[in-house]
Amino acid sequence: MSNKTRSRRTNADMEAIEAAIVEVLTEDHPMTVRQVFYRLVVAGAVEKTEQEYKATVSRLLTKLRIDGTVPFSWIVDEGRNGRVTRTFDSMQDALDHCARTYRRSALDDCAAYIEIWCEKQALAGFIWDVASEYDVPIEVSRGQPSLTQLYGTYVAIRNAARAGKRSYIYQFGDHDPSGEVIFNVIKRRLLEFCDKFGCDLRPHIMRVALTEEMIDEYDLPTRPAKRDGNTHAHGFNGESTELDALPPDVLRDMVRGMIELHISPEGLETLRAAEESERELMRAWARTAPKSDPPG
């Protein structure tokens, strides 16, 4: 599909972009608006500009959701999460909920401690979709991580070492000057804490994505790296690419691949089978709990 940015798009042009949006989301959902934008860039449906992102893709996605063409559940916004208090109507209701949500920790049964770091809040949900299956925690740095956040990870690494477990920290971020600095800060600080506060079993810290090889393999869109006034750009070669450009299914597969280096699918299946047996026992307890009448 050809782009038309210098002249005003016709109705047929806009309908073609809408059709491309629906096709992309039908193939893989949910996505963030920016992920949809990058998929359209790769497909040649729109140009890689912030104007196209805001005035074309974001605007059309609003229209398509309002008119019911695209389900609201197909678009996620991890940057704006509400909070609600969890309450129960009765003791039996609470016990039923406990039975439904009961989990054993696959990570506790693992010979290693694993933690996933993500630079982008908007992508945390996609990583959590996979990591939560294995009870692996994720940390979202939202750019540069805080010292408090890094110390919390160090404490987890130290506690794992005391239990005889080596820690593996896997980081996902943009391929740009700041993205490289973020990873270097995470690695330097965690090793510094191990040396300063004591942890002989030093962690393995790896930047999984985004790499130049992945950019070439998946033909991801790039942009010139910001260099003017950017001290982070010293020593950075090539152009920049956002992690958001990686197709969601590829991102999930990468996360799963790193975790399954330590937790096997077979071991997880065995654990979940035992868990379900214990859940049935809890459901039986819930059925025998005394029913309470509402106050008033």
C-alpha cells in the first residue's frame, strides 16, 4: 500500500488503512497503539512519523473501537492502570476465591532465581502474560531504574544465593543510546551491590533484546539515533529501534525461551497438576464453610 502524506488522503486511502489495522489486530491481539503503528509501518501502510502515529493510527483506532469494528479488549494501555479494593460477599465467597487463585510457585521449585526487566511500561503486560505462567517476577524500569528498585533486585539475588541458587536477570529494552545505558546501569549496580554488601554467587545479567540481529531478522523500522546533546550516544553505532516494533508474539516467545532455560514445560505441568489437586481440596472446604447472612 502506498503512503500519501504530502497530499490529503482520500476516503479510499483511509479505508485501506482501517482495513490494515483490523487485519493486524485480527492476526495478533491485544496490542498497544504503538505496536499497531509499528506493524503498519513494516507493512508500508503508514510512514514512521509521530504525526502518522497520532493523527492517523491513534485517531483511526479510536474510531474503530467506538463504532465496534475493533473490540476494546484488543487494545491495551499498560501506562494507565486503575486500582480497586478486593472485597467478598461472604466467608464462603472468600474461600471460593482462594481456591480459584491458589498457586504453587514454579520459581520456588526452580534451581535458579529468574527476574525479567523491561524498559517500557507499555510492554510489561505482554511480558507478564508469559512470566506469570512460571511465577517469574518482572521489573519495569520506565527508562532509567531507581536505586531503590535495583537494591530490591539485589536483595532477591542475595536471598537466592543464600539458598544456593544462582540468579539470572534478563533485560528487554530499546536499541538506542539510552537503552544501552539502562542495561549497563542495571548490570553495574547489581554487581556493585554484590561486592559491597556481600553475595559470592554473582548473578548472570543478560540483555536479551533489542539487538541489531533482531532488527535485521524481523525487518524492524529504524530511525536516526538522537546525538545532538545526547551524552549517551557516545560509542553507539547505527540507528535506533524501539522494543515496541517487535511483534508481540515474538516478544512473548523470547521471554518464554529465556525462562524455559531454567523451568521446563514438563516440570511446570507436573507442578500445576499437584496444584489442581490441592485446589479441589480447598473447594471441598469452601462447600462446608458456614454461610453468613449480610448485615442489616
